[in-house]
Amino acid sequence: MKAMTDWSGKQRPAGWDARGHMQAAACVLITVICSSLSLMACGSPQDTTCSDNLRRIWSATSLYAEANDGRFPPAYDIAGLKFNSWHTLVAPYMKGAGNVHPFTTGNSWPGHVVPATPTPDVPSVDKVWRCPHDTSPLGSYGVNPVVSGAVGYAYTRQSARTSDVEQPGTVFWAADTNHFWDAKKGKAGPVFADWVREVDLGFRGKDEVAYVRWMDRFLTEDYTDPRKECPYPTAGTGCRGPAYRHAGKANVLFCDGHVSAVPVGGLSSANVFPIPPKKAPPAPAPEYEAIDLGHLGVGTCMHAGGLNNAGVVVGGSDRGAANKAAVFRWKEGKMTVVGTLPGGGWSVGYGVNEKGDIVGSGDAEERSAFTVVGGKFRVLPPLPGYKYSFGKSIDDRGTVVGRSFGPKTGPPSKDDWGSRATLWRDGKAVELPMPPGYIASRAATVNDGGLIAGTLQSADHRQRACYWKDGKVHLLPYLPGGGEVGAAEAVNASGAFTGTSDSASSLSEAASPSSNPVHYGTVWTDGKPRMLPLLKGVDYMKGTAINRHGTVVGWCKSNQMPMPPFVWDEKRGSRFLAELIDDQSWFLMEAYAINDRGEILCWGAHGNKPYRLCLLRPKGRTSESIAAASSVAASDPSRKRR
């Protein structure tokens, strides 16, 4: 039998029985010290109670594992409207445990063996779930996201078996965990059932290297103060990790049953993975500098933004009041307020042309598209018969494209249902035509040659990529064998389009972790589709922007869950942007735009800060070197330029 290693890295003798022995020894040791010396020698009464709580949790966890094929309880599950956490499964094995975690609303969990123990209906949490040093009454302990098999809501892999944990004295099971802070209520919210999952970071389905690197960095930080670190709802990940409540230490329950008070920086990824993770190789030299654009006030940047070739960014930022986002303009580190639609509560910029004119959408009397030219807002009306308008892109002549939606009569709008692709010229709305058999449309991008990228929707919910030129609509083909989903999201100056399409190989792609139909990032040149290589663990890729060099950026999903955005070029293929940036504390979620200088506008969370926009700037690369890396010979599908 090989020697074991405890959380501090010390070797334990071979043959040492981790489970049971350590628990009994700890109890005896505490009794001897407390009775012969003093209570102070074994910590404050609160410290002792917290440790005892964790030992009780371990005893119940062990009994659960014995009755359930040796497996740890899963972190949580959702069945209908009832949320079940690991507390549901552990509590019946504890005498006098009382009520369970406040997130838990169900009292039974099919497929798990638990004693038939009624759960009181009183909405309070018994003291076994709460550390006395915790200022919140809503529970104090979260579990290991890897050992418990936590992936994401409604997506939970099996938890580990106790025999899977190679070094139980090193790997933790439960620990003091942070809360989020609800500023409106002036109090802390509940503790989450588990620590930060892979899916929270967009790492689901990928190699564990990125997760290991992230976890090692995360566990060096102290996010214990929820007022400062975890404001709800804009908290990052700090409220999903250790809380150092005991004079700078956190009580941690390990998978051999012992409890240790661990200081800040005393944990690492080695304490998270049941099987010691492979040592992460040195990260490759970063290709992009990640620039945090910040925000105008308290809150987050909206899920929107535009970027031009001069590096000007526009978007929307919360100014500290509910539903009060304002349009901003950012250039070289300086963010300025552009304003909001007169009488509106929020306004967001979605695009900016080379002159600096902005297009966006906001709420005045109704949801309205608008332009900002020379600092003045101008509302763009919807098509006749529609209630709302949405502006997405603006060219250098001031032509705007987007959609009108929400018919004044008939059924209410749902998603794009009932919307019409719309062009605005001199403030007047013009409907872009649809071919027979289609009932809805939307326009996404217009280039300076007058080409407009967009999508059509049929009555049977099929989507088709298309483009408009000179007032006429043209269909873009699916990938070979496709026919269900196609969308054109962007067009570059040379007439190359990007978006997504399904294909005949949609269900046979080995990289896909699920049985979901696979949708591929697609580039159309000369009217012909090209499939972009699918990244590992991804079953949905969509190009959202393409520059004049043919470099594409876009976003990914896996089993309906978001993953980091990607970049594609002819020379290096598809790559996750999260692996190419200098600041690994960013959790990139979406990519909105790429300009001809190779700068990329993304959205995500920066460390534990609220979600915001991020500009990725190529490190030490010129636009000429970027062009050399991409050699897509793009041309207008109609072979004519306007």
C-alpha cells in the first residue's frame, strides 16, 4: 500500500487506515486536550462546533456512500420545480439534523437509498448546517464540485466513489463556503451547494488543464467578505469557494474524515480532483492582451457591443439603477457616456461605423431602434403594422439594418417569430423581401458594398442563411446534407459571410459530447459553404463576425451550455480564445466583433468582477501579420460590387 499525502503535502505512513481511524483519533484527541488543558487550546467554542458539524456531515456521508454503491452524494439535481441538494441525501443519516439547506425544496430523490425520515416544514436551517462564525443563518458548507459530479443545472454526471479518491487525506469533501450578498435586502443569501463548476467557467467537456490552472489561481484569493466580493446578482465566482471565517482559516473536511483549519493559499487543485490532476504544462505564450473596458457605474455591461477599425467600442452599461443602462463609447482606455433615448429607461449600442455613428436599441414609449449621429439620438420606427424595432448594424453611409417585430394584431411575438428584416435609409423603414415559403426574417449586418447578412424562418421552424443585395434576397446553401438550421450573422468588406449550418455529419461528429445535432461554424465565399473545424467538447458553433482578412470569431455551446468563444483563421483553424489571452482570470463567454486590425470584442467576467466587455488586442502583431495568417480569398457571391 502506498503512502498518503495530507492537505499540507506531508506523507502519511503506508497502511494507515484513512477512514474511520482518523475520525476516531480526532475525537479522542479533542477530548483529551479539552479536558486536560483548556478550551482555548482546541480553539474557540465556535471553532469546535464548526469542526464537529463537518465531522457529523462526514459520518452521514459515509453511511450514504455505504448504501449507494460507494458513491458520494451528488451536489444537486433539479426534478420539475423541486431543487434537491446533497443535504437532502445526507440529512436522513444524521440524528437530529433538522431541516436541510434552504435551496432544497424536495424531500425525496428517486434513485438514491435514504432512510424514511420526515423533514419538518419549518423554513429554518438546523445548527449542524451552520458555522457559528457565519453571520448568515442560511447554511455554511459547500461540497467539492468534482467529487460530487456537479456540472451545471440539469446536467449532472455521476459523483465519484470513495474508492476513486486516490489520496483521501488530500482531497476535500465539504468546507466553509462563501455567500453572495443581496444589497437590496441588506443581507447574505444562501450558500451554494458546491464550489465553482467547470460549466461556470465554460470549461465543460474540455481537457482539465484549463480548469486546473484556473482553480490554482482562484484558491490563492480570499473572497470571504460577501459585501465586498459577492454582490448579487453581479457576483463572479468568489461566492462559490472557501470562506476563511476562523481567524483567516477555513474549516475543511477531507475525504478521509479529518477536519483541518486551512489558511488562505493553503488549498490548490490537488485538493479538488479525486485523481491527482496531471501537472499543467506551461501555458503557451499569449497572443492577445485582454483589456477590461470597465463600466459606467455599479453593475454590468450588457450583452452587446460594436467595434470599428479605429478600435472604438460601443455598448451598454448599467449605471447603478435597475433597468437604467446607457450607451457608452470607449477608446484607448477612456469610457464616456453617450446617453439614453429620451424618456427611455435603458439604451444599448450594438454597432458603430468608421465615422463613429452608433446604432442600437432602447426603450422609449416602445422598444425602438435608434442611431446616434453627432451626439444626437434619432428613433428609427418599425415597419407599418409592427410595434417594435431593433437596430443591429450601420454602414458608413448611415444605412441601418435590423428587424421590426411584435405585430400590432395577431399572436404575440416569440423569439424571431413574426419579425421582418428591416432596412432604414434616412430614417425611413423599408422591408427586405422574403422568398415564398418563409414567414419571418431578420437582418444582422450590412457592409459598405450594400450586402446584408441575415436569416429566414419557415413555417416548420427551419432556418436558412441568406443575404440581400440591391433589394433582392438570395439564399445561402446549407453545408452538405444539412437542411434544418442555417444563419448568416456577418459579412465582411469582400463579401464573405459567416454564421452556422447543420450538415449530414451532424450526429456522427466524435468531438460532440451529446446526442444533440451538431451545428458548425460556417464561412460562405463565392456562395459556397465551408465547415469550420469543431472544437473539442462542442456541439454548436456560430460565427458572429468576420474581418477583411477572413478571420472569424464566434461563440460555442455544449449540450445547450455556453463555452468560451472561438477564433478561426485559415492557417491555424479553430481555437478557444480563452486559451490565447494573457490574463487567465477572464471567463470569456461570447465574441461579438473583430476588426481589420485583429482586435476582438468579447463579453465575460473578470475574476470576481461583474460581467463586462473585454477588448482582445493582438500582442506584437500588425494588421499585415494578421493578414498573412488568414488567406481566405473572399468575394461577393454576386461577383459585383456596388
